[in-house]
Amino acid sequence: DSILKTARALVEDTKKLVAGAASNQEDLAKSAQDAVDSISRLTDTVKFGAASLGTEQSDAQVMLINAARDVASALSEMISATKFAYGREPNDPSIGALKDSAKNLVSNVTSLLKTVKTVEDESCRGTRALEAAIDSVNQELKMYEGVELPEDR
């Protein structure tokens, strides 16, 4: 949940960053700083989540860290594209490049969230299996409670 909330905040900051290219320099700087703060929180949250998996799930840890790295890289590219697009006309090619980099960032955030979901599903698989086994045993016990056992002769 923390990763999802932080990722949403980053996407909102991305929208502000794109809009900031058409506004004044102060708004742009504030939007860029907000985005950097959001990616810092997101990477910290992902690192914490990866660490909580434990060493037995090192592949999942690597997947999460790589996905977060891809998001950070996409944000870096977007900030560069924003610098080039700042103050340009709406039909300037640099504005198109900025929008493309924003789409790439959102795509990477989506990929991160899918990775989180996959890792979460895999780590919950054992818990779900145990819960199903407990339910099965409880059903069997209920069946035996209603059956009278034959007397020893």
C-alpha cells in the first residue's frame, strides 16, 4: 500500500512537472523538487519492501529494486526533457519529447506496481495454502463430530 500511494504521488508530480514546462521557473523548480522528493520516498519504500522479503526471495528483491531503478531513470530523463521544453511553444518538438518521457515514466511506474503485485502474490501463496489446509481440516473435524463412533467389543 505504501508503494502504491507513493507511486501515485510521483505520477501526480509528473503531471505538475509537464505543466511546469509551460509556466514560470519557480513553479517548474518546485515541481521538479516535488518529483525528486517523491522518487526518494518511493525508492526508500521499495527498499524497505524488498528487505522485508528476506534473503530466501532474493530474485524478488532484485526485481523490485530494478523496477524502482527504472522509474528513477525515467524520472531523470523526464527532468532533462523538461529543461529542454521549458519556455517553448506547444507545437515545439521538445514538448512532444517531454510528453513521451512522461508516458515512459508512467509506464515504468505501472511496471513497478505490477512487479509489486507479482511479488506480493508469490509471497502470499504459502499463507493461502496454509489457510486452505486449515479450512479443510476444520471441515473434516465438523464431519467427524456428527458421526458416532462404534463401540469397542
